[in-house]
Amino acid sequence: MAAEKRIAVLFSGKGTNFAYIVERLHKVHLEVAVALTNNPNAEGTAVAKAAGIPLEIVDAKQFDSREAFDEEVVRRLKHYRPDLTVLAGFMRILTPTFTDAIRAINLHPSLLPRHKGLRAIERSYEDTFPEGGVSVHWVTSELDGGEIIVQKRVAKAGLDFETYESKIRQIEKEALSEAILQVLKEADDEK
């Protein structure tokens, strides 16, 4: 990549995918310019603090509407000028206020277009398909509906739910990292 690329990472909970990005990509392939969470109690905040990454907390409960929340998130992200925004377990349905203003990708724990929305791992495990997996896709105003960038698969045969979920959690990290690097490289190639 020509110059060091800057990404923003948004998360809502433990931040395990965020931690993987920090360990594998930050200061090696790119700079995590900012981490942002909608949950003041998110465990992932400790990852940002430990890595010295600027942290923005935008508590969704403090806003009267999704649009008002999204407007504040957009304002904060634009301050850091990321080349790409990465939703890594960011548990919010975003409005066009966000999706029209921010170039973002999202990680989803199913083989889209199957199992959009919540409980995707459980629904994927219980369906009749022989494989489940994960998808990284462009964020649009349609929930989990943007163009797919990367998918990784897990064969379900012989796996109990806990083992299946563990495999999904592992390939999530790989798929997300691969998609980030692919998108940033494609942006460089287009210049």
C-alpha cells in the first residue's frame, strides 16, 4: 500500500475482532485511527486503551432517534478521516445518515444472504445446509444487504453447536482481516 491507510473500527461488546485487527494489522499494514463504541461498558474499550488508540464512546441511549445517533457517529468519524470504517460486532442498525456518508464494511456470522440480522450463528447451525460460515460485506441502508467482499465456510457435519460457534468465531477474524486488506489494496489500485 502506497501510504499508511487509516481505518476506524466500531464495536459494541468484547471487541475480540477489534483485538485481532490490532494484533495482526495495526502498525503493520495500517493504522487504526480510532475505535468507536455505542456501549460505554463494552469490554473492547480496554483493547483501545491498551494499544493507545483514540477511543470515542457514543452512548446510543443518549439520543432520541437512530438518525441523531448516526449523525454524531459520522461527525466523530470524519474528524479522524479514515480510509475505511470497519464494523466488527457493532450491534446497531444504521440509517442512511450513516450509510450515505461513511464507506464501511461489516462482518456478519452467516453465509449471506442467508440469516440476516440477529442470532445468525444459531439459525445457520439449525438450517438444512451442509455448511455455514461468515461474510464481510459493504454496509448499505439494507440490513446485511450490501455487496459481499469475502466469505469463508465451515462444514457442519459432526459438529456440536459449541464447536461450530468456535469455528465461526475463528474464521470471522480471518475473513475480516482479509477483507480489510483487500478493500484497501483495491482502493490503492484504483488511484
